[in-house]
Amino acid sequence: MRHQDKHLENLNSEDELLKDFKLSRSRIMYIEDKSEGLEGEARIGRVYFSKTGKTLYYRGMRFQSLKGAGFKANYFETETGDEYWISGPRKDQHNRLYGGNDGVKIDEDIVDEYYKLID
């Protein structure tokens, strides 16, 4: 994701931020950047939910629902306004809008858990 690199530069502050999140309010999700077209950079990683469930957090980014107003996107990143598609990963691994999983990266910290989930 193009904005992700900016957020990953300061891993120490992210580690501090993650202490505020609870694993019980997290889920492995598919996250695709739709800001530059129908198929963008995509990842599968652990997404954390706010207490109300209205805000999602992933690697230093904060997302809120487009409430049905997006075109092939369901969330926007609050800092940039960029649109994303965020959903549960599919067991058949065809996460992309037009099928397949080409170029989708899986975060290293959830690889084992992800493969158990889709198995």
C-alpha cells in the first residue's frame, strides 16, 4: 500500500500503539488500496477494531466506512481520504474483485493463522 511505508518507518511508536488494541477486537482481513483504480496493492493482515467497531486500524492507518457511498470500495483512510476494500479473506483465495490472488501479500506475523483460517 503506498501510504503504508510512511507509517512503517516508526515501528517503535506502532508497537506502543498496538498495546492499546486488544487481540479480541481484531481479525485477519483482506485490505486493497482502491485509490488508483479497480485493482491496487493488496495485503492480508490483522485489522483491529475500535470499541464501537466503527473504526478499523491497520499498520498505523485508520479507516472508516464509506457507508455504501464508495465505488468498489467500502472504507476510506482518514488521513488521506484514499479508498480501500476491506473484507474477510476468502477461503478460495480469490480475494480480488475480478478473481485470483495475484500480487496479494500476506503479513509475516499472521501467515500460519491465515492458512489455518482458509484451510
